[in-house]
Amino acid sequence: MLNANKNFSNTLLLTDDDIGEDHLMTSLETPMRPDAFDLSDEEKMERIEHHFREIMLTMGLDLTDDSLRGTPKRVAKMYVQEIFSGLNPKNKPKVALFENKYGYHEMLVEKDITFYSNCEHHFVPIIGKAHIAYMANGSVIGLSKLNRIVQYFAKRPQVQERLTMQIAHQLCTLLGTDDVAIIVDAHHLCVSSRGVQDVNSSTITAYYGGAFMKEAKKYEFLQYLNLPAKSKVSEVLQS
Ligand SMILES: [Zn+2]
């Protein structure tokens, strides 16, 4: 199983700028303050609205303009209720498992799960697809729940490696098996729209646990995805 508090000591000598530009992460858990949920959603939206108005004013925007007036409130609502709603554990999808009555023991692959996330270093979108496979142990999971788990972890400020590992960790825990594989293929707008401005690159991360650490199973999974087995998949952060 994965170590939820794994830290990566090789990041310790890097500056904040190094970490931001190279999109490194420092732990599997999304770094949260101990008082993260002392405020209600309504209180958070009020504060964010205030601060976002200050950002817009600082940039010199005229908030008396009809088109801009409502923006701070819209952004606050969008942050708390939509694109960062996955920070709050109360929004974690309720997942019912079913007994594997049909005795299905091959891999199940759910591919092309589209997600929208945001880069935690620049707060601009990450748009991608997740492909998930698992081998049923005693229980199976509703297919739409795989999708919901991806969406839940995507709706946080993220780095792609952490997103991949958080989904993997959640599925291993829920399904009571290490036989889980995930590939995430995503486009980072902070790479295409700013910085190096590479519009064509995408980033692939993968997790292979249990049975999927064997080449044959890994190959079978990649075949289902129509990906060449020797593609540039970076097998990040295996436990
Ligand atoms: Zn970024």
C-alpha cells in the first residue's frame, strides 16, 4: 500500500520558484491548514469575493463596469462550490460497493474519464483524461463512481503526480486490493498559455500497483487503451 505521508526530500533544496516552474509536489496529501474548515462555505465565499475584488482593483480594473461588477462574487462561488469543492471532505463521493457475484476476475478498464483540474502553482486549468483499471477482489464498484472519484480529486489545486496518486490510494483503500492501475494524460494551460508556451505537449503519469507491476498485466492494460507499451509513460512515484 501507499504511504500517505511520503515526503520527497529531494525537493528540500529547491526555492519556491523552482518548485512552481517545474511543478514539483512535496507530499501525497493536499497541504491543508488545521483550521481549513473552521469557516463555512458562505464565509469563505465572502472573504474570497473581497480579496478577489482587491486583486482586480490592484490590476487597475474598473469594477463599476457592468461586465466586471459581479466577477469577484462569481469567482468566489466558482472556487468554493465548483472547481475547488474537492478540498472539502464533505464533498467526497459516497461509494457503495457490490459483491462480486459474477466471479469476474479479469481486469476492468474505465477509460477516457475527462476531468478539469487546476495547477496549484499558477491556478490555471489542467485538462485531461484518466484511465483506470482494477482487478476485483471481493467487491466491485459502480462505474460512475470511478468517474466521481476522479472528479473529486481533480477539483482541488493540483499537480498531476499527486492527482494520480490520490486516485490510486483512494481506489486501493476502497476496493481492498493493490491491483489498481491508472494513467493520467493531461494538458497544462500553464505550459501552453504562458511560460514556455508549448501548445502541443501533454503530460502522462501512471500508477501500477499489485498485479499491474507485472509486465504482462501492464501490457494488457495499455493494449486496452491503444497506447504503445513502450510509450513515454513516466511511472511516477511507485510505492
Ligand atoms: Zn502551473
